[in-house]
Amino acid sequence: MSTIVSVDVSDVRFPTSQSLDGSDAMNPDPDYSAAYLVVRTDAGDGHEGHGFVFTIGRGNDVQLAAIGAVAEHIVGREVEPLLDDMGAASAELIGDSQLRWLGPEKGVMHMAIGAVVNALWDLKAKRAGMPLWQLLARMSPEELVSLVDFRYLSDALTRDEALAILRAAEPGKAEREAQLLESGFPAYTTTPGWLGYSDEKLARLCREAMADGFTQIKLKVGADLDDDIRRFRIAREVCGPDFPIAIDANQRWDVQAAIDWVQALAEFRPHWVEEPTSPDDVLGHAAIARGIAPIPVATGEHVQNRVVFKQLMQADAISFVQIDATRVGGVNENVAILLLAAKFGLPVCPHAGGVGLCEAVQHLSMLDFVAVAGTREGRVIEFVDHLHEHFVTPTVIEGGAYRAPLTPGAGTEMLAESVRDYTWTGAHRVATAAG
Amino acid sequence: MSTIVSVDVSDVRFPTSQSLDGSDAMNPDPDYSAAYLVVRTDAGDGHEGHGFVFTIGRGNDVQLAAIGAVAEHIVGREVEPLLDDMGAASAELIGDSQLRWLGPEKGVMHMAIGAVVNALWDLKAKRAGMPLWQLLARMSPEELVSLVDFRYLSDALTRDEALAILRAAEPGKAEREAQLLESGFPAYTTTPGWLGYSDEKLARLCREAMADGFTQIKLKVGADLDDDIRRFRIAREVCGPDFPIAIDANQRWDVQAAIDWVQALAEFRPHWVEEPTSPDDVLGHAAIARGIAPIPVATGEHVQNRVVFKQLMQADAISFVQIDATRVGGVNENVAILLLAAKFGLPVCPHAGGVGLCEAVQHLSMLDFVAVAGTREGRVIEFVDHLHEHFVTPTVIEGGAYRAPLTPGAGTEMLAESVRDYTWTGAHRVATAAG
């Protein structure tokens, strides 16, 4: 038996607002940041659990305070019982009735739970000597289902249905794991499409994306329609008539505005329209989906939990499910969302970028391919070429695909010197208290 | 001109878990708490703005950290431009794109915005020499509409429709204000219905509620069906066949479980069924509403923002709109929700109790009566007889109705000695890190 002796947190912020990388219609000047934690034990095996919440700057300290409140549950606890029943561990954190009042299961407190859960998964995978995707994919259907909180899901997905989905994916798991190790998981890139870039840079980056083997790109839209038409035309000309080009409005529109704006871009045939409106607006997404059909809607990076994902699927509001590694309650809730997507027959195409989101979320798509959906057909993981150098096991992209990581863990560990060098001191802060 | 010189925060927690007051199916041991702030200026007029977020204990410090992050926007600002355009002030706080990532518009960060907005309203009302309800009710339709953020609402409520609603309520405002001052606003009481009480205490408190003139009571349900049947039967016997008795499940059920449980209580004719399932589950509430009709559904105390309220109304999921003073983005967003309710023809029956929620939310119902819905017919404000003694202007209940407060301000100011005496020191904490 060993004990969790500490959870240490760090306020890590990168000064990304000094370039325009990451600028979109709602987030003009993000400082990509991580509310970061390390779980340490007295096992003497050298293993730590690392996790984080991705934020875009101010408020990273608030997120850390929340992680601290959640982490009180695990400090001093025996390691093995926690890691042996990750369903119970997650349920305990979510079930703290006093903390629950601050959500429930949404926003700062829920992301804090997710970070702690993910750090425990990182620790568990390291102790098992496997990358997280493999650890999860090799679990039995019963073990995977035990991770899921079915509360509020049973009108769409029961435990028995989830078991049936996983059992149906059992044949071929070994073969798909071999395929994954051979050819990885397809990626698409948002690098060309940030709003702050010049037309020349946009065209050049589109050419580079195709040359690098990416099979899809994405453009940010929603700030100015004329700009969007011009930029989409450039991208379409560079990439050719059939190359998938998605667009992303980052919640910019109301329902009718979304429909009108997308119709004005329809001639360029968007592969999907991402976050057309509020992530809370299930019925709004459904109305937009009807209004722009057959152009499909995608969302998820700001979807707060499985309950909202469930409804987006029930309402035929989305065609692509964009899970995020640090928005919901961690690996466990993302397994629930993978199962919901499988039930509704929808492809999971994760949101990534930010700080470490690529490193973390690839494990979930790889689980999905090997053991849940059983296919990577029509699936892509977002890739943004930012800040990977700060991670111990940075993503490896080859031929437009994520190579399956082999290093044990969840991919969530930053280099100690990066944590040290970018710990927040106020130095790169430009905004003042007066906004 | 004067300047906001400081925003001071206090971590105020009352040891309510030592009794079973406030226990329900999801919250067995709440310590009613307030993440409290005071806005001070150099105007020399003696006026301060007080606001808070109600929490139930652990995490109150996280909520304070969020209030601190939001308050940076107003410290050092000139008072008059902020208070003269409260629509802009609210929009600025909600529009901080870096903080927005931590919501958006939900959970800890959104409640922090609400607390700061409410403190500014308290200051504005004190400077105007009016109770908040009167200050708001005497605004012109144009002024009231200027408070509202219509983003994500326009598919259900446009600015022009809101203006029309308010203009339709203009005739009779003075008369309704006089009626309000004369006879107050109807209240209902949850005091008899907490799960922790004995049958004898339940029966006694039901009798007392009727003797005190309350025209409705509410019982907590959802922990044990046999208990609920027994308790509802006692309440029905004490109160008689026609007295309105609502029930409140505090999010305990999945969709089918809610339908089944409520059907098992249908013989006692619940006046409404409150929070049958996740506050995020619009489609679930709608399915429950269809499944238990004609028994009506109520919800709102955990509804995170106007976007979810909008959908609950669009989906015919609720029959009663239970706004809360400190869950959403403050007075401004609650005005939006009052307008949505008026558009959909639904009565607003606020959630209250906790710490100071009665003191704060009464102003919004009184605004609703005088200037928005134009009626108090079928409306009741929850009343729980806890902790009022800690407020400078405690609610006054007479004949089962809230008397309209006359003291300038928003009702959100606690006694300085209460803040001092109940500032958190860890003393009443019983729960350990191991939960």
C-alpha cells in the first residue's frame, strides 16, 4: 500500500497574446495557460500523476483554487483503492455535495474535478506501464462501463446498452490496435485559420497543411462576413474543390444570424460549422442544423458535461462530437460521451490545441477507435502546432496523423523547467484591472 | 465624480449542518455560506455596495477567488459612469474573454459576476435613496431593456418584443406599486418540508405555516418513496385537500424515475414538482413534463443562465420559473429572465432561503409585479425562516406575504458583526479531506 502525500499546483501561463496565434471571433488575446497539478505518492516508484485545466489566462488562479478544493479529497488517501476503482474515485469527487452547489457539474469546479481525475489516470497508466489509450482499450467492457456515471443519461443510454456497444467492439480490438500503431489517427489542422493572419500567411499555411499530409483544415470565422468570404475563397482556391475545410465561429452568433452567415459561405462548402452559437443552446444548435442542412454542425469544446452532449445528440443538433480533454469531468466523463456518440452513431472529432490538449485528447480518440466506435473512418483530431515542446511526451504528427504514443501515462506531464519558467509572476500581463 | 477604491471580500459560513435545517435529497449537510463582497468608494456619502454568492460550505473560498478576479474590473473605476450604464457594466464583466473561457456564463465565474453586479446595484439603489425594486420598477421601458444582454436570446425574445412587454405594463404601474406597498407579495414556506424532520415536526410546522397565513408549502422528496408517501399524506391531512403543496426533488431523478416517482405521489396532487432532474437537462424536463401532466414542473435555482431558461420555456418544459438572486449574472440577467417569462406567459416564483436569498430576490418579484408581468396572480416567493437576523434589512413576512422593503438598497447587506463573527476559520468544519 502507498499513500498520496501531496497535490502540488502551479499557475502556468504562456504569453501567446503577444502574437495573434489563437485569436478568434470571441477570444481576441488569449494567453494559453494551464492550471496544473502533480499528485505525488510515497510508493517510491518514481511515478507521479500530472493533470491540468487549459485556460486562456486571467482566472487561471481561480481554477487552481478549485483544484485545491477538490484535491483535498485525495491527499492522505491510499493509492491502490483509488486507482483500482476509478469509477468510484470520480463519483466521490463529483458527489461532494457542498462543492456540487458551485456547478453542478459545470464550469470551474467541474473542470477542477476533471484535472484531478486525469492526474489519477496519468498515475494509473504510468504504474501500469502503458499509455492511457492502451490501458483503457484493453479494459473489459465491464471495467469500462464501471467508469461511467449513468445518472441523467438513462433516457438515452443505459448501462446495458453501453455494455452492448463495447461488447460489439470486442472482436477486432487487437487488429485495430495494430492498425493504430501502424498508421496513427488522422489529424486536421487549425494552424492556417486564425483570424489574425494575413491573406498571404493563410494561403501559405494552407499549402503547407496539404503538403504535410493533413486531410482537413479549419478556418475561424464570425468577426466580419466580407473577410470570411475572402479568406474562405483563398483557402478553397489553394486547397481545391474537394478538400475538407471546416469553419469555426466560436459561439459568435444568434440562431438566425448563424443561418444567414453560413448560407453566405455555403458556396465554399464548409465541411462543418463549429460552435455557431452558445454551447448551452441545444435547441439553438438544432434550429441552426435544420436551417443550414446539409451543412453539418459540430460542437463540444465548451460543452460542460455529458448531460448537454446527450441532449445535442437527442435533438439531432450536431453531426460531429467535439470532446475536449479538460472541459468535462475528466477521462471518465469523456468515456461516457464516447459511448453516447457510439449509441447515436456520431463521429467523435476532438477539440485540441491550447496547452497540452493534443497530448491528452489523442488517447481518447485512440480508445474510441480500438474499443468503442471501432472505426476511425470520418474521424479527425484537431491539431494546432503550439506549445508541444513543453511536454514530456509531445504529440508526434506524421503524414497528417497522430502517431499512437507508446510512453506510459496520459500525456499530461509538462517539463519541469517549462512549469518553472512559465509560472505566473505577472510579467507578461498587459491588461489592467480596468480591463 | 468619485472612484471605487476597494472591493473587500469575506468568507462567511454558518454552521447549519449541525442541525438538519436545509437537508434535502442531494444536499445532506449544507453549511449555508456567503462569498461576500463590499464595494467602497471615496464619495464620502457613507454608501457601500454589498453583494454575495450563496454557497453551502466547501468551495466558498473558490467563489471568493472568482469574485476577486471579476472585481479587478471595477477597482479604480469612476463610480458614476459605471452606475449610470449598468447594462454596459454587466456586459464588460461578462465580456472579459479570458475569464469567459472558465464558463462561459455558468458556474463559479458567472456567479462571481452576478455578485459584483448585484453589489453595484445595491450601491446604485442606496445612492438613489430607493429600494432596488422601486428603482427598477420606476425605470422606463428603454432603461430596463438597456440592462439586458440579448445575445443568444433573439430566437425567443428580441429587444423590440421586450420593449413591447414593458410598454404594455406601463399603465397601472403606480397603482400596482401602491398595492404592493399595501399588501406585499405572496410567500410560500419550505420550513415544514426538510427531509431531516420527524413526522411530528412536519405536522406541527404545516399547521404553523397555515396559521401564519402562508398560502402554499413545499416538501422535499426523492430520498425514499415510502417516506415521501407518508410525509405527503401527513401534510395533505394537516393542510386539507385544496391547499397547494409543492414537492422538490433537488435533481434526484433520471427522466423515467421522475415520472414513476411523481405518479406514485399523484394522489396527493402536488402543486408543482421542482427540480426533478439535472438543471442542465432541458429535454429531460420536457419529457418529464409530458409524462406527469397535468402536474406542472418547476425549476430554476440551479439554472445557470438565461440561455437555459430560454430553452426550458421554448420546450414547454416548465410551468413555473424559479429565478435565484445569486445563481445567474445578477440583476441584469434576472431582468432578462423576467422578460422571457413574460413573453412565454409563465409565472415567476423565485427560489429563496439559504443566506440572504429572500432578502435579495424579493426585489425582483416586486419589479415583476409592478413593471413586467403586471400581476402577482399565481406568483409566490419561497420563504425559509433562516438566518435573516444577520441582515441589515431582514425580510418582513406578514400574513404570508413579503412586505415591500422601503430601505434604500438591494437588501444584500449583512450586519458587520455577523460578517465578523461568522468569517470562516475552520472552526465548524467537520468533514475531513478524505470526505
